[in-house]
Amino acid sequence: MKAAVFKGEGKLVIEDVPKPDLSKDLIIPKKYKPNEFVKVRKEELVLLRVLAAGICGTDLHILSVPPGHTATPGAILGHEFVGEVVDVGSEVDNVNVGDLVAVDPNIKCGKCWFCRNGYPNMCPEMTTLGIYGNGGFAEYAVVPAKQVYVLPRSMDIDKAVLFEPLTTAVHNWEKVNLKPGENILIFGAGPIGAFFIKLAQISGANEIIVSEPSSLRREIARKLGATKVVDPINEDVVEIVHSVTKYGVDVAIDASGVPVVIEQAVRALRPGGRLSLFGQQNIHAFADKVSFTLMNQKELHIFGSYAAAKSFDQTIEILKKRETDDLKNIITHRLKLEDIHKGLELMRKKEALKVVIYP
């Protein structure tokens, strides 16, 4: 079969590889302990025909030189994927051949303190399909049965493929706890920012203010339900927030990863407001730009968020809603597997919002 294989040093190669089957155990290096391995018995595996796989910003980080994220050389990339079950191991009883399933690519041990106390996303034994083990940029994939979630067979594949990244937004959403009638400021209208816009809309937000420099993304933000869209290059985000809200926004979420927005968020939030650092990777990059005195004076609540812990079934229910049908608008490019490098380049140049690969 055809697959996109990571060769290290920024190299992703489309090549012919053996089609996987369920004749052997799945063995994958661990994320934090690459010299140790996660083993899943063949009896507990399923074989999927991959129907669609999204390109993630993490894929760009893996393929940058120097890399911004680790991955296993020789692994098939693609951790955002959905497929049809074509074979199941002898002990699998949660899915059947023919089921449409989404994949949680992060395999946890289920036995450590974190897994047993509600923080499986913090599992130190974790590994990830499509990064450390073979993923969805291929025609077929072998996945542990415990990692798949059955979707309605009637669900549009363009919605289904959004499952994995949406689970991370839903996980974060539980933390910020936006209430009906509250105001929210979202920095960045990429795929994750788009999810937050839609979650705010269906949660009954009053003002949904989005700060985004890209005209393409600003237009999509409007279509998804943003009530006010700001161009931060030419407009003052904080000034606009205070012109449309009485005391500032109740919630601010960074979905951009740009350090300067944290300083803006602190000034835009009302006293007692909630701030999610979802997109931030390097706290030192903004530590000297933010007034911690103002944070204290305003008694702000600040949240981190990492991957997803228990938002999977909830995400399916959100995807089943007709109100989320327009999320498909974030998919700006649909490409065949052999054109994956075109999709990667479009994302690097920020000429695409979401690129989906159809093997």
C-alpha cells in the first residue's frame, strides 16, 4: 500500500509498504521513554481502511529542521484519522467489521497514578499513533480496539475527520466553563480557534470576539458565528473588547500560540475572568510582557490544557449536531495521499486552514 513515511530530518516520503494485518502484536516506542515500548496484543487490535486523515500543525513541527516535535523515523505519520473497520482481533468486542470509527491516537497505560486519577493525558507511559507508531497517512492502519470510537455510519467523513483535534478543544472547554450570556475573546481562527467559536455559539455565548490577522480565517470565523472579528495588525483588540463589553470579556482563549496575545488577554479580561493558555508552548516567551500585578489585581483564573482526557464521547455528540455541520468549512483543501507535500506547503505558507488527505 501507499504510505507517507517519516525518514527523519524533515523528510516525508511517499512509498510502497506492506499492507498491515492482525498477524502480529503492535509494538511502538513510548513518547517520553523512546528506548521502551508499548505492546498491544494482536488479539486486541483492529484493522482500518483509512477514509481520511487531517494534517496537523504538529506534523509541520515534526518535519521542520530542526524539528519542533519528536517522532520515530520509519513511522507513518498522521494522527488525525478516521476509518472503516475491515478486520478485528479475536478478543475485540467493542467494534464490528463495517463500523465507521474515529481514532484517539494517544495510547495510555491505564495503570499509572495519572490514568487512574482522571489525568490519562498526563500518562508517562503514553505513545501516539501517527507520531511514534504508524498512523493514518496510509491506505490501512492497525489500531488498538480501545482507541477507536464508533461514529454514526451516516456521518459525513468531512465532519468525522475533525474528531481528534476537536476532542482537545472540548477538553479545554470544560475548564473555561463558559456560561450562557457570557462574552469570550478568541485569539486565532485556525482549526482550533474555529472549534472554540462553534463551542461558544452552541453554548449560548453573547459576544464572540475573534482576533485573527488572516483575511481568509477572519471570513471563516464570521461564517462560523463570530459576532466581532478583529484584524490585530490594524486594530486595537483590547480597545474593541472594551467598546462592546461593559467590564471586559469573561473568557479569553489563546488558540494562536503567539506570545503577545497573553498580554492583550490580561487587559481584555474582566476582573475574575478566565484565561486559557491553550496555544502557548513557551511561557518564557511572554513572561516579561505580562503584568503579573494586573493578573493578581484582577484575580484572574488561568488554565493550561493538554491533549484530551475524557472528552471523546462528548465530542461525538457535538459532531452529531446539525449546528456543527458548518465546521466542514474549515477544510479548505482536500487532497490525495500522493499530494500530501502540496498540503504541507499550503499550511506552511498559511494559505490553507485545514488540509485533509484522502488515501
